[in-house]
Amino acid sequence: MHSFDAAIALTATKVDHFRGATTPAYANMVGPFGGTTGATLLQAALLHPARLGQPIALTVNFASALNTGEFEIEARAVRTNRSTQHWVIELVQAGEVAATATAVFAQRRETWSAPEAVAPVNLPPPEALPRADHRGRPAWVQRYDMRFVEGGMPDAFDGQEQPHSRSCLWVRDEPPRPLDFASLAAICDSFFPRIFMRRRKVAPIGTVSLTTYVHADAAMLAEQGEQPVLGVARALNFRNGYFDQSAKIWGSGGQLLASTHQIVYFRE
């Protein structure tokens, strides 16, 4: 089993309820990597026998860091309409809520479509770039092959403020794994905190809320397969203990697979 599949593995225990556990492969500085937490919450809805359609939106609110060990997830379809299905998902560990999520699934129907966002062009291909050095990084970072065009993690945290926090990189699961909705949700949280790039200064941080909009359908993800995706991330504002970061994930042929936005706490 791929390490990512092991990290999001769930066992149904009763109606609407699943059991899972953290894995050391995706450990972060405190608790597990938030991307796998979000992907696990989405996985509960994906596995649910009442699920209809494909995910188009996922919002995860991180109430606290998870501890090592087992957890319970309750996933309920609270409303099913002709085109959309709405989910409320809750992760509980040791009797306390650690994360909540809402997800929207949809029956996609072929209609007029037109992109406005445009993928970056004239970039070096991933094979022309070195893989980022993950030595000394948390375990979850080693689960991704990251190749930066710009905006990699600073080699030294020298406190020299930078003019922007933008990053552009090719990224895929390591070892390679075909892209699906769960792994796409995790990749949407794989960007290093923007404050590290902007200030080059280590600060305690934690994502508070993360929203991902899925523009791809299952066929597009199947076509992407194990190929790296292109991620572009930046912050919009740092203020009074919180900052945001937004990102776009591009697939082969310049297809926009997902867009994401999160708000992050930081402490001086």
C-alpha cells in the first residue's frame, strides 16, 4: 500500500462512522500534516455508501492539532439536491473535536465551459530541475517530490524580509501515485507557510481554515495519472497574527485542477 493510502485509510464502524489513525510517514512539526487530515475527512465522504457525484468544494477547520493515534470520523449527507450533495464531517480524538469539514459533491453535466485563469508558460520541465533537499524537514515533506521554479524554502532563516512570498513548483507524491481527489486535496496544503518565505524567520504557525475548490473531474485526474502538477502559491496579507495564502494547481495541458485558500495563525 502506498504511504498516502495508509495515511487516509478508514474502517467503517457503524452508519456514518469511520475509524482511522495517524501515521508517522506524514508527521509534521506538531501533529500530522494538515493535508492528510483534510484528505482523510474527504475520504470519509468518498467512501460513504450514500455519496453521489464528485467533490467540488471542501472546507476544513482545524480546531486543534491531532495527537498520535486513533480517531473517529462522522460523515453525514445533510442535504441532497438534483445537482449537489452537502456533507458535514467531524473528526474526534480522545472525546474532543479536532477538526470539522463541510464538503459539496456534484453531478457534473457537460455545459459551456471557458477558462479565465491561465497557467504560467515557458517554465522548465520538472526533469530539468533538481529535487528539493528535504533533509531536516518534517516527515511529510519527504512524501513529495518538489521541484521549485521559484520560491523554495530558504536555505537560511536570516530575518531578511523579501518583497513577496510567491512560489512556483512541480510537485507529485513520492513514490509516484496516480492523482485522485484525496491526493489532490492533500497537495493543495503542501505549500510551505508563506510567512517563512516573506520574512525568512521561523515562527510558530498553524492553519485555521482551508478551503479547496475542485475544478477537475475524475476523467481529468485519471488523465493526469502520476505526472507532476504545477503549483503556484502566494499570500495576500499578513496582519495581527494571521495571514492567508492562496494557490492554484495546474495539470497537464494547462488545465486548472484546483484552487485553494487558507487562513493561518502565526505567533511572534
